[in-house]
Amino acid sequence: MSTLQVQVLWLNTSIGLAINQQTAQGKIPLTSYYFWPINQAWEQLRFELEMKSWVTVEERESILNTCVEVMNQWQESKKTYWFRF
């Protein structure tokens, strides 16, 4: 089983998400960065992962769920930020 990881760029106006594979030799990028809410990052990541036949359905679902959690955290942080002022 491979170890998939979400790579995150946490920005003020968007969040960048990419998927890497952790191997004994280091990280291998599996996808490009996709920026949400600028584009449909989750859909684009799902599409790219579906093209990799060696990624199991369980791995794909798990990593995409992690992406949703990160997106929700980013969105919540924006609400908190705006209420501070």
C-alpha cells in the first residue's frame, strides 16, 4: 500500500491542494496544485487520482476526505478572521 499525502498551500484568498506519494526514497508528486475556491480542486484531484489505476478506491476516498477536511478548516478560518475586525 502506498502512502498518499495532501500537500497544502494555505493562502489568504485560496487554498492550494496537491497529492504526493511518500516512498522510502522521498515524496513523489502525483498531481498538480489546484486552488480552491478559484476552481473545482476536489473534482480535479478526484479525476487525477482515478486515472492512477494503482490507487485503491479506499486510498482515493481517504485522501479526498482529507482534502475536504482541509478545505472546511480553511473556510472556517476565513469566517473567524473576518469576525476579528
